[in-house]
Amino acid sequence: MMPTYRDNQINVVNHLAYRGREPQRGDVVAIRFAGPRMLLMKRVVGLPGETVAFDSGKLLINGIPVDEPYVKFSCRWNRASEKIGEDEYFVVGDNRVMNMEDHEFGRATRDRIMGKVLL
């Protein structure tokens, strides 16, 4: 998630943030990866029912380019359009300089989203 978040930085996860509302585009969330203590920190870019694609590094939601001011370094990612399920969110990190193959991203079901990461 660099440069937004740094390695070895302590982050707080608000586990109550989504009790009364659903995650929104742009939220940084903690996702249960494996077991109760292994969490990934990713940004929500796609919401349930939307289509997500990358074209020359530009995020497209339902075919429309989305401004992402938190992405500081451009990338050249290309990924075909993919429809997100009704109980899924598309998540990706802010460090898009990495090769797409070396990056953990994709769909996360709502039950795996543990809370909102606070700065």
C-alpha cells in the first residue's frame, strides 16, 4: 500500500465501521486472508455489481475511467473487464508500480472485510 501506508507501520482497524453501512469506493480495508490474525490491507475500487478493468494502468468502472489521486506512481496494467458479484468488492493496493503478477488483488467477499483501516 506504499506510499499511502509504510512497511512496519502500526495501523488501527475499526471493526465497527461497517456495522451500519457498506464499504465505499476509496476505503482502505483490512481483509481476512488466512486465519483470524493474517490480514491484508487493500483499497476498495469496485463495488458489488460493477465491472472492473484496467487499461494502460487506468482503472475503469463500468467502462468509465476513475480518478485515483492516492495512486502516486503510474503503471501499465491491462486487465479485461470483470463483473463483480453481488456480495463482492474489488480490492487493490496503491503501489501499482509492481508488476500485476506480483500484486495481491481481486475480489473479496463482504464477510472477509474485517473493518476500515485508520491512519
